[in-house]
Amino acid sequence: MNKNELKEIRAKNLKLWFSGKTIPPKEKSYISQLINGKASFGEKSARRLEQDYGMPSFYLDKTSNNKSNATILGAIEDWDSDTPLDDDEVEVPFYKDIRLSAGNGFADDIEDYNGYKLRLSKSTMKRYGIDKNCTVCVVVDGDSMEPVFRDGARVAINLTDRHIRDGKIYAINHDGLLRIKILEKVPGSQVKIKSYNSGYDDEIVSQDEITILGRVWWQSSILD
């Protein structure tokens, strides 16, 4: 998906979101320009609008075709250990097949790391305030987060962001199982675990039953 295609998708979703809603006067002109394709519609603007107006994370990047509706925030290119890093690249750990012990995080608990790495953009990490030493990449398993995250999508986790903000997406350790889920706080020291796929029911668990490993801040999918 190129930048122009992503811009069109964001504009369409933004128009859909505000259909029948009153746009705040201070942003009416700006939002109208975004919808009409007359203003730049980059990642920072998309994520800010989602947060300010209560949209689900990555809502603006969703497409209507379930076969290829992954959120594309970055690219993954084929490379090997002999390929030099570009000036705007850093390498981060990539856990391809995680086995967790219940209650623990990434630090001492990965059985199969094997030195795999992915390359991410320095400028993107700087934009989101991500420390390269505090992020790892993992693979989404299953279809519970479709259409936003496809089965097999690569996602990056900010290991320092473990405080639940309602509606944000987190990597959690749930009784030894790595799960990528939307979290919401519930009274009584409980957490609601939600999926994007409407075929999955919400779950409510005690905060003690899960360990928050970090918040998902980036994803890239390998499309069929």
C-alpha cells in the first residue's frame, strides 16, 4: 500500500466517522481539508485524531476488503546479516515463536529467540518517542484482531508502556500465552480483554491474571 492509497483510506474513514456528528468548529476546516484530500494525512495526524475523538486504535487505516485490510505503518524488506543498515534503520529483536512462562515478561523468558531481528525506521521511532532498547517485535497469531491485525502480522511492542489506557492495544502474558488485545479497565481491579473480530466475546479477568508486556505501537503485514 503506497502513501496515496493510505491517504485515501484515511480520508474515507474520517468522513465515515464524522457522518452525522458535529465537527468542533476549531477543527472543522482542517478535517474538511483531510476528507477532501487537500491536506497531508500522515501517521501523526491519523493517530492524534483517533485519540482525540475516541476512535479505536488504527481505525483510520482500516480498509473495507477483509483479505488485505492490514494496518500498514511501516515496511519489512528482505535482508540478511550482510546487508548494511540504512542511515534511518535500527535493528530490534524479533520473537517469531514465543513460549512464555505464566506471569513473566520478555526479559528472562524467551525460549526460542535465536537472534532474529527486524529493521525499523529511526525517524518513526523518534516520532513516537520509542527507545530502540525498549522495543521488540512479535507475530500476531490467529484472527481475533482482524481486520486491523491479520494473522501473521508483525507488531512492535513498547516495553516501557504498560499502563492501561482504555481502548489501546497491548501485548499481554495470559497464563503463559502471548496475546495481542484491546484492554479496558473495569472496576474491582479487573480488566476487559477485547478483540476487533466480532466473532470473539469480550473477557473480564482480574488484573492479577495477566502481565502487561507493553503497548503495540507499530505493525506491518505480509499480505497473501
